[in-house]
Amino acid sequence: MNKPIIFYDGDCGFCNKTVQFVLNNEKNREIHFCALQSEFAKTFFLQLGISEIDMSTFYFWDTKQLNQRSAAALKVLNYLRFPFQLGKIGWIVPRFMRDGVYSFIAKRRTRLASKFCALPTKEQALRFLSQSTV
């Protein structure tokens, strides 16, 4: 797949708000989005040799590799406008610490935001992947 893709828990309000945040703050309109519950995600992950998808994990396909947890979030920053790119300073923090913070938030994500579902514009809707054709 030659396009960047954010994989997120489609049933999670916090995750949906994160997707909306990216849509509202991206530099270019190149990121695609895919709920982890979709057939596309299942097929995509199987092609990478991953049979079990962790619904509490944020994944980002950067067109070359599948990133997860804090690394995925930091990679997404490359696609956002200033000042959000300044968050890339987070790379200096050791992964075990970044992922510790990530896990703390992930465990509480359903309490951090209630159900949230924004309706994308027609243009944005074209970037949401749901079909099993990879």
C-alpha cells in the first residue's frame, strides 16, 4: 500500500476525536483512515502476518512499515501543520517511557471521551478505507 494510513478503534470516542484532530490539522490531504474493525484492516494486517489486532493500539502505516503506539503517533506528526510538528521532540524520550504514557492513556481512552462520530465531508470520506481490497 503506497499511502499513509491511520488504523484506529472505530468504536472509541477518543480515537475518533484523534482522527478528527488529524483531519483538521494535516498539512496535505494524504493520510487515509481505517477502523480496525473493518475488513480492509483485517486483510491488510493478515498480509503483514498479523492475525490478532490489538484494539487498544494506534497503528500508522507510513507506506513502508507499520508503526504502533507512541512511534505511530510521532510519525503522524510529520503530516501535521505547525506547531504540532514540534511534538517530534518526543523522539528523544526513550520508547519504554513514551509507550508507558501511551498505555496509561490507552487504558483510559473510553473514559476520556464519550462516543464521538463526526460526519466527514465528501472529500474526507473518500480517504476512509473499509473494503477488503488492498
